[in-house]
Amino acid sequence: MTPIKEIEPCTAPEFEREVRASFQPVVIRNLAGHWPIVAAGKDDPAAALDQIERFDSGQDTDIMVAPQSERGRFFYREDMAGFNFRRERLTLSGLAQHLREIADHPEPIGIYAGATSTATHLPGFDAANPLPLVEGMGATPRVWLGNASQVATHFDLSDNIAVVAAGKRRFTLFPPEATKNLYVGPLNITLAGQPVSMVDPLDPDLGRYPRYAAARELARTAELEPGDAIYIPTLWWHHVEASEPINVLVNYWHNDARHGGGFLALVHAMLAIRDQPPGQREAWRAWFDHFVFGEDAAHAADHLPPHAKGVNGPSSPERDEQIRRFVVQVLSSP
């Protein structure tokens, strides 16, 4: 596996110009080294929990709990008839206290809270632990708190900047072109939002999933310590392994795809196109190449006067609203 490229901390304009434009992941070492929670957790990960408890609003959040037999892997049951974990509700302080209690257990349950908004559950945390790089991105900071666990290989519909605040995390990333070799699970029955790969990167069953060997050739990895950050572009697959008894991560999703973005278009294309006869599929491929994927797709309506371009005109708020109205009209018709 190839190490993920590392860069020095940079300014927001440098990030936009040199990093985001490349559509490649990067690791930024010590980007959040100035955070109080990072300083506390470096000496004693349990001390990082003091920072969580200090700002806790007392609101319950969703908690995932997996039995000891799953060794921290949150996934489907073997028969695919459900999940191998249960959901509960608990405050972050309550979870922090439980993590302290089981930190020395040789075979603990797997337990974590994921994607919990700091604004509602840890008011004041963002001001105490600021990240200037994300200012102006419209990101919603979210905290992930738990013990040793795996987040199954998945992708996000948003760009992501994730910061390890306590503990250690290993990230394994796959580019979008690896999708065909990752054995994607159900698109609409998911663990926590997005589809996941059915392959466990820590113990891949190549007899059951032989094409995963080709995906692994494209994989990139990074080990992150407290204060380190990673940028993951949208649609890049990533598996995340937290390895310590106490782990805290703060992530910043931004550039969110409205209404599901291309993913919803993909699912609808499965309904409308995938099962058509071969000739029709090839015909639609030509349409998609011309209006969506071709190099000149943005100019497909240049031969029309501006007032007549309609939904196939250049991007603008007005054009986008026309498209939404057109889609709703068509889908709502008998």
C-alpha cells in the first residue's frame, strides 16, 4: 500500500489552490497541535475526556454498541438480515465515563458515538479548539468518541477534513476507480448513511472477494497521531481503524452534495437505464457523454440563444432551480 502524501500546514487559499483542486487525499501533520484537547490527550488519553465533559451540554446522542465477539468491527450480521451492533442513547459524558471504566479490559465491547455535532452537544468546544483552515468552508464540526473500533470502508458525499484529537487512527483510502473491486453492499440499507464495502481490509477473504486484490493495489494508508489531520475528497473510499482504548476525532464535512447529488442520480439511472436492452443503454451512454461527462458537455447548448437554453444551459442558481422543477414535474406526473 502507498503512503498518503503529507504536506505542511497551509493557509485556506493555498489549500483551495493546491490541495482541493488536485482531488487527491493528503495528511497534514500537527495541524491541530495547538488544541487543548490534543495537549491533554498526548500525556494521557483519558485526560482528553475531561475536555469532552467540560463542554457537554447534557443532550443524549446516538451510541453504537457491538459485543466483544465483533472485536470493534461495526458491520452487518453474517446473514445480512440486520447489523452486528445495537443503538442506544447516552450523553457524551456518560460515554466518556464508560470508556474510562473499560479502558483496561482485555476484551471490551466496541462502543462509540459518531458524527455528533459539537454545536449542540459540546457548545464552546469549537472556540476552545479552533481550526482556522476550515473557516469559510461552511463546515459543521462533529465529534467521534469511542474505543478501539473499525468504521467500515465507505465514501462520503462531502469533502472531509478529519483531525485526531486523542488516540491513534489508521486510514486506508481507495480512489473512486477502485469501486468495482470493493464489492459494494446495499445502497439503501446501510450501517450509518453511506454504502460500505463488504470486504474487511484487516482480514480480507480473497476466496469470497477475489477482485479486492486489485483494489488493494490502489490503496493508500496513513497512521495519524493526536493533532494530525487528513483531507479526504468526496467519493474516495476510506476505512478507519481506531486502535486505542480511548479515541477522539473531530471531522469537518463541507461542500455537501444537495439532495444526494450524483448518488441519487446514479440510483435513478439504475431504475431508468441499467435494465434496458443493450442498444438502448448504449444510446443513453451517448447522451450522458454529450451532456454530462464529455469534455465539451458544459457547452452542449452553445448553439442556442441564452433565453432558450433552459435546463441544459450553463450552471447558475436560476438554471439549477429550473432543473429541480423539471425533475419534480416529471416524477410527479401520472
